[in-house]
Amino acid sequence: MQNGAYMPRLKYLHIYFPIFITVWLGLFLDSNTVALELPYNQWLTNALVAINFLWVYFNASKSIKQLMLFGVLVALGGEILFSLILGMYSYRLGNIPVYIPFGHALLYASVYYITKEPLVRKQPHRLIRLLYPFMVVYALSWLIMANDLLGFTCTIIILFLLHKQPSSKPFFLIMFFMVVYLELVGTHYQCWLWPEIWFNSFSWMPSANPPSGIGVFYFAFDLGCLWLYKQQNRHRWSRFRNIQALRKKQTFTT
């Protein structure tokens, strides 16, 4: 502390930091390199992610516990549709690894708790001003260096969605870079592969491996989780929305 300055402590580091480690270690264990020595290496990743999922789940609030479980269901449906049916990307063994749906839910929970940190909540506009340019530069760099039109198009869609939902900017900007981290590690270790063109069918939409802005699909993931949560908690959700409306009204009148 200096000149009265105060640095808020990281209250939720114990929840989201293990997820960063699990992403790196788990995807390394599922790599082709490890598979040469351990034929059933993917089950090591399944076990590691399961342990991390339980750790986060039992440390999470009641609402986040529900959202994590809904996230597993939404992610499983999305993986079946986009990977197995449409062939948008493919996994190393041609399956959907057990750890993948649980990993999506973990990523979702990690972003939520990062945005809950006092440091983020006190200075959201500074975070936005920092991450916005990095997102655009990253997408442009991928477009120029890897002909990643798919990723760049997805990033444009993200910019549009953030413009329409400004209150969600911190969450989805952090989510963008969490997905970048996940995708770079996963494709580096060849746990999954994105084809050179969209759905391996549309030559007019070239793609990098991975596409830069593929985190756009987490908007749909978020909508799916929230829809299931609303159906399960209709009275609580209605009360929450009423409180939000009252706060906005009070802010407007003052």
C-alpha cells in the first residue's frame, strides 16, 4: 500500500487458477506425443478434468453449480452437432472425449469468477479498453498470417454482439481470450483439428487451425445455459429481473 492505494486481493484465484493448469496439463496428456507411450492417455485427461470439475463445483455458488451442470448438457449437444454431425472440427480419436463437455463448463465457470474479482469489478472500463484492441489485433494477425477468414468473421460478429450487449463486454472479452488459450493449446498438442475451410466444404471461407474468433459460439453456449437455468428457477429469475429493473429506475431518477 502506498499513498493510500489499495490493491484488491484475488478472492477467487483458488477456483479459476487450477482450470488454467488443467487445460495445459490435460491437453498435454491427451496429445499424440503421450499417446505413443500411453495408449489410454485420454483417460488420464478425463480423470484430471473430473477432479477439477468436482473441485470447482463444490467451491461454487448454488447458481453456478446449476449452470455448470447445464453447461455440460449444452456442450454435449453442441459437440455432437458441430463435430460428429457437421464436421466443423474433429478430435484426435474421432470421438467426443469425455472431458470435453466438462471442460466447457469449467471454462464458463472460470470466466464468471474472474469477472467477479474486485479488481475487475472496480475497473471494468479499463479492462475493456485493454482487451478490445488485443482482440482486434489478434484476429487481424490471424487473418493476415494464416488466411483465417472464418476467425475474423467470427470476431466481427463478436464485436457486433458486444455493441448490442455492452453490459456483457467484460465477460465475453475474457471469454474470448480464454477460448484463444484453450484452442492454441489444444491444437498445438493435436487434440483436435480445424479443417482448412469451413466445415471442410466451403472453399470461400478459409480457416486457421484454430480460427481466431471461434469463441463467438460461447454466446450461444451462454444463452443455452441461461435458458435452462430460467426454466429451472422461474420464480428466482423473475425476482432477479425485477430487482435489476428497480435498480435501473433508481439510477435513472437520481
